[in-house]
Amino acid sequence: MREPASPLETYLARVNPDRAPLVTALHAAVLGAHPDLEVAVKYRMLMFALRGDWRHWVCAIDAHPKKGVALRFLFGVLLADPRRVLRPGSSVLMTWDFGAGDSVDPTGVGAYVAEAVARYPEYRANAREIEAASKASAANRATKKTGA
């Protein structure tokens, strides 16, 4: 009798094989930083959460057939981003993009994951306020760009 496939194996079966090395390296870096994260395939992403709290997931790996692989942080607006690699997504989501030829620095990725795990209680306790502040900040930036 065959054991059920791991979430990583399940996810890799659905993505372009060219993306597998990046996905595998990111998976190892994320779990290397915090081995207690739970892993599951949700919303077509390989997601990582604390204690089964999938509503407030910590990070996710999202492989695209043409764009490469993205490491998404649900509440990435709280992260310091010392490497300046995060790009905005939704109101609080931030993404670190990896191209097809990029390599993964486990220490660098691990630092971001460790900070996201450390900020989890703050986000969990103040999600609405953080989201509102992030939306206001984004609206302010958009107003400055258009000169309105």
C-alpha cells in the first residue's frame, strides 16, 4: 500500500517541471527556518501555516508557468524587507519573486520566514487595523503618483 503523497509531491505534480527545483529549494528553506509550520496545497499554492490557522497563513509558494516562482507572505507589509525584494500584492500581501534561473539563499529566505512567524501574533491580533492602515498607505501612494 502506497503512502499518501506529501503536500510538496502533490504540488510538484501540478506545476511546470522547470519550476520544481525552485519550489523544492523554497520549501526546504521555509521549513528549515521553522520546521513546525504545517504544509498543505490550498488555492493552487503550497501554503505554510501555524497550528492549522489557514485563514492567517504565514507564507506560500506559487509557481507560474511563465513568470517563475513567487514566495508570498500574507502579512508581508509587517516585514522589514532588508533586501528590498518584496513587491506589493493585495492590501497586506507581499511577494518575493524568483525567476527561472535564480537560486534560493536559504539563510535569506529563512530570515524572512522567521520574521513572518515572529510577527504572526501581532497580525492575528490586529489584522483589521493592519489591513486598514495598509490600504490607506497604498491609496496615499497612488494619489502622490497621479498628482491628485
